[in-house]
Amino acid sequence: MSGPRLLLLSLVAAMALGAGEARAHCDALDGPVVRDARLALERGDPTPVLKWVEPAGEAEIREAFRAALAVRAKGDEARQLADRYFFETLVRVHRAGEGEGFTGLKPAGAVDPGIAAADRALESGSVAHLSQELSTRLADGIATRFDHALQLRQRAGDNVEAGRAYVAAYVDYIHFVESADRLTRRGAAHVHHEEPVIEGDERN
């Protein structure tokens, strides 16, 4: 991947982390953790899910897997309950390994579209579409904030209200770029913190 394209992708990731709600997808019913859990239960082998937990949590997962298999054999209703129990245990232990709490499984379709697109790129073996889509969104985000700040800057000296409007636009613009620059220099944190949406972020 070229340097400029990698930079653009990094900047988009920074915007998602710094200016919006970072929605975890490991706890969604259609997320990668639960998908592997379904595969493990179908095969009767816990191996597909062990990569999602730290060594300290492996024993608990193996025990939960054995218990789930035993209960699943008792009928359809028991199978559904056992599967749910195993999914919840696996996701809880996985999130604990990342330093995050478990607040319950999210319904299918709750995954952030950007994260879902990133997963699809891995499954397809090509990042071209994802790169183009995110690059366009990033460029639009920077341009929108830049144009807004530049327009207000020209009237910032008219009165106090105009000055304050410019400062608000300037801070939004600078923080957008600052977050991106910080990520490109330091990299992304492994854990994902679920943060509140910042007002005004709906523009991009």
C-alpha cells in the first residue's frame, strides 16, 4: 500500500476514535468472535475461539465450551440456551483481556458500518474499495471543516459573537486534524473505548 493511501486510512481511523462513538463489534451476534464461537460449537472443537482470549482466560473458555456441548445435546431449547451462555462467556473473557467491561451481547446489525467494511475487506482479500471509500470520507471531512473555519475567520473581527463562532469552528477543525496526526505518529491503541458522540460530529 502506498504511503499516502496508508496515511489516509490512518487519518480516517483517528477520526473514528477521536470524534465519534467507537463501537465495539466483538460483542455483536454477527461479529467475528461469535462467528468463530458458532463454528467451534458446530465442530465440537474450541480451537477456533481460543485466539480471542488471553492465556489466563483459556481454562474458563474450555470449561464453558464443555458445559455448552453437554447441554446442547438435550434438545433445541437447551441448545439455544447453551449457545447463548457460551457466546456471553467468550465475549466477556475476550473483553476482559482488553481491559474492557462486558455489557451484554449486541444484536446482529449493530456493528459500525466502517468496522463491518474493514472486516469485509479482510474476507475479500482486497483493501481497494475500503481505501477509496474512507479516503473520500476523510477528504470531505477535512475540506468541510477547513472551509467553515476559513469563512468564519474572515468575519472574526466584526464583533465578539463572530469571533466566538470562528473559534468554535477553528477548534473543531484543529482537533479533527490533531487526532489524525497523533494516530499516524503513535499508532492506535489496542483496546477500544466506547465513547459518547461529540456534538457536531454528524457532518462526517
